[in-house]
Amino acid sequence: MNISAICQACGGRCCQGPIFLRAREMETFGEEKKARFLEHAQVLTAGSTYVLPKTCPYLEGGRCAVWHEGRPFDCTIFPLSFDLVEGELHWHMAPCPLGEAILAGTAEDAGAWLDKTKRLIIDQVRTWTPTERADYEGLSSPWSPRGGGVG
């Protein structure tokens, strides 16, 4: 089965928090989109990262309503997730239909998707400011052995 079909059948597992968003990602949002996101988000201590602790306000009818406008980075890489621990990336896969299919090798092009997504994460983390890194170091993926959420 192809990755898109698996995602469309899921009903929005990727939209269930926590979802992290760097402040500079919001610079690309229109004012209405930014305001709606901020109504539901909490700012982390260093102030460069926000977290949606619960369901994303853009989950509508089991689908992302802002797919075409650009989603937060965490949404783009889902179901792959990571922790940043002392500068090291630790990978985690969400227990959703797509994550399970990728791990089982039953999703078409799963290996290519995984390689591309890991590269995207590595490239993104390299661009983070020290403040963004400090914010993220205190977080853990909900699927991490460390437990999920704000640390």
C-alpha cells in the first residue's frame, strides 16, 4: 500500500499532540493561522519553541486542513520522531498505521521515505539556533523510552 493511502485512512493520528513548532516556522503562517495556533499552544522556557499539547486545531474531519499551506515540521516528519539528547539524535516511530507499515516494510517506498525524512530532520536540526536547541533538549518524543512531552 502506498504511504499516502495509509495516511488518509488513519484519521489524523499525527494531529494528536504534542506537536512542537519553532517560532521561526510561524513566520510563514498568515495572521489568522498563527492566531488560531497560538490560542492552543504553550511557549517553552527559552521562548523559541511552542507546543500543542493536545489535538491540533487544524484537524478537521480527520484530515489536516492546512496541508497545502505548509504544516509544522513535526507534522511533516510524522510518524518519525526524535529526541535530541546531548546533541545526539535518537529516532522513534509513532504507533500509527503508517509507522507500523514502515517498520514492517509493507508501505511502498518505505525505505526511501525513511532515508529522506531522516535527512530532512538532520538538515533542520543543523539550522537551529542555540535557543532552539536548548528548548528541544528538554523535550522527548511521545514514543521515546524517556516518556513524551515537555521535560
